[in-house]
Amino acid sequence: VSKEQMSYVYNTINIEKILEKQPLAEDKQQLIVKRGFLQFESSGIIEYALNINCLRKKLFSKKEVSKDSTVVQYASFYVDDELFLKISVDNMYLGWISQKYVIPKEISTQRIEDFHGFATVSRFLNYPIWKDIKTNTKKDKIISYVRPFKNRYFEIEKVAYTDAGRYFYVKYNQKPLGWVSPRPLMRIHETSRYSPINSYFMRRTKKLETIEPVYFTDLVESTNFYGKIKNIPNIELWSAPKGITGSESIPFSEEYLEQPFKISEISYVGSNKFYKLLLNNDTSIGYIDSKFIIEISEEDFKEADDKAEKKLDTNFVLPKVDLGFQKVPFLDKNYFNIVNMGRLSPEKNQKNLIEAFSEFRLENPKSRLYILGKGPLEKELIQCIKDTNQEGSVFMLGHLSSPFNFIKETDLFVLPSYYEGQPMVLLESMTLGMKILASNIPANINVLGKEEEYGLLTKGTSTEDIKDGLLRAWSYKGDFTSFDPYKYNKEAIKSFYNEIN
């Protein structure tokens, strides 16, 4: 292809999506991916929706099913406070059915065989280690989750074949643990019990254990009761029970004192008990020592939750907690609210934005920064928020189902990128009539104008440049040229046809 044959055209803007004003449902209406084995409560006719759009529109078909069929759940979704499950029947995808049609399927073990080998724990880190082979009944007990053992070797002693798949009986550092699914394990090396290779894995495990011991729970019990946090000093929240390998402290919000919680698990670590706290939409906020919790009734939970949940007339729904497990406050118009949206990746320069915002807040403490999006720098940016002591001021919201409804309620959109192709997010923000601050890179200048007709430009991409830009945007009282998205789309389409003609 020659240079003369190459060209480019501008993208069009989805104006209707940007300007939509349809209120969203409560964030209870979220899709939760969860695999499990079920059975129909009885044989007969059931209703199902082929996909989630049909489910929302309540377009159901009917099918005759057998109680003896194999049913696998893949996800769940609430519609009008009724829970629906995405399932397959006898290895064929069906669609979405009401939870009322099914019950958990008891798992039976077909046979147990001797097996010896070693495997590395490396993925699906939320999988449990069962005390006995999983049966999908109340008898099941969890010793620990596999997360603390990431990148360590499990020694495999036996393999059990069940109608839900295989389970391995594993040991760690020659200590028996329990039964685990093969899914978290990679590089499974089958060896004889007398193979010289065994000594390599054992020596390697002991060396790693000497350098950095693995700490894990003694027992995890599933439970279902309710509680509130006591209003006492030195309350601690943790990403996993305190003392467990990988557990990190989570910022505690005073708003949690008014929030009732579901308690879904009790984790035992030595003589201590830790409760797993869930919000009313089953979002986990972390683990807390049982001494900080006072138990309440289900009726008190519902009453307190109604009081704690502020019913605001908004066209957007924010997550209860952000990517760093911070409680997300309602959008407060008394604050100067700044928003950034984009992939969490190096070229987007969000780290410098967070550091610049820390300096900006020294002069404007009543301000908040919201970052929308996900990406490979998620953990690094969460750590940056902690390093700059900005818990409670900077929130990483991930993906929102209707981000533009939220963005237009904020005071400033910021795009501090090192480079962009065509910065569509600037065009979208201009469509909303936002005040904008963007880095002075060619792509942003091309959109906002050399004379800042449509928004403000920084003098560079450094922390200092962004801080100065934020201060300038905060005090800026001027007007910008009105952006006409319909005219822009006409020009973009015209340029496309000019090129192909």
C-alpha cells in the first residue's frame, strides 16, 4: 500500500447515548457471574428468556424439563427484585429462568483414585479448599481459599471423580490441607511417590516458606445473619482476614457506622473470628474482627438499610464500593467534583493526575476526583491513592453502565494523556457541555483548539503541569464556544464519503 493510498476519517459521536436521560434501576440489577450445579425442583413446564434483553422485556418461551436433567448455572441477574439464573440443561444452553424452578444439586462421588504429583497455584484464587469432597450441601466445610498459596506448590495425593468434575486432595509443605478443584492449578506434574523429582518440589517449597511463610485460615463457615459496626475507636477493615497472606488494610468510612450489613462468612484464624461483610446488593466491603460487630435482626437490617439508603433523584447509579474497597459517597454538589474516564493504562497518565490532585487539594480541600474505567494499572493507581493519603477523596469507580449521566453532573472533565488517537471522550464531554481540562498533546489541541475554544489545555503532562491546570480550571469563569455534535457528525460522514469516492 502506497502513502498516497492511505488516509483517515473522523469517528462519529453516538449523541443519543450521550444525552440519554432514562433513569437507571438500582445497582442491585447487576449481572453476577457464578457457576454452580442445580437440579429442577420437579419435572414439568418452565418459562425461560433466551437472553438478557428478552428477560428485561419479559419475553418468555416455554419448555418441558425433567427433574433428572443436568443443570449448570453460569450467572444471575435481578429483574424487579426477582432473581433469574443463566443456565444450560444437559450441556445445551437454554437461557434465563427464575430461581424458583431449581434447587442446589447434591454432588455425588463416583470414585477416588491414588494419584501423586505437584501443581502450581496460579489462577481462580477465590476457589475454596474443602475439608471433605464437596457435596453442595450444608455439610460442606471450607478450610481456606487458595489465594494465600499463589505461586506455591501443592502436592497432590488423591483424585476424586464426582458428577461435578474432579477434585484433588492436596498437601502444602507436607501438611494435609483438603480437596480442591483443578481449576486454580497449572503445570500439574504427575510423579511416582519415589521419584527424585519430588525432592526438588519439596526443597523449593521449604525455601519459599522460610523466606515468606504462608498464613491461611483454620476454617471458613458459611452463615447468614446481620450486624452493624460498633461506634468505637480503632476499627479495622481488611481485604481478607487479618494475618492471612495477602491481606491488606482497607480505608474505613464513618458512613459504615450507619450501614447495616449481611454477614455471609465466619473465618477462624487462631483464636480470632472475622466476619465477611456484604452490603444489601451482596457487594463485599471486606472482613472485620467479630468484636467490632453487634448482631441485629433481619427486620432491623431492613429498617436500618432503608434509613441508610438515600433515595436521590438521579439518572445514574454509583457502585457501593470502588475498586479499592472504599465506600463511594453520593455525589455532593458542595464539593468541586472532577472526573476522568479512560483505560487504566500508562498512556492515560492517571498516576500523575492523582498526584497532582493531592497538591490541588492543599488549596481546595473540598474537592473529589472520580476515575472511571479499568485496566492493567488498577492496583498501581489504588496504591498511589494510598501513598498520597487520598482515601475518601479519590475514587476509582470502574465501568459505569451509564457514565455520561454521571459525568454531566460533575464540575470538570480532565484528560491528562501522554498521547491519544482521536480523543472521543473529549468530544463526548463537549457534547455534554462540560468544562474540560486536557493535556496539550496534538490530538487534544486538534479537538479543543489552539486558542482553547472548547476547553482548557495544560502546559505539559507532568504532575506540576496538571496541578497548575486544575487550579486554573477551578478559578476559570470564562465561556467556551458551544459545540454542535450534530454538525460535527455531518462533517464526519461527509469526509468519509469524500474519501471513498
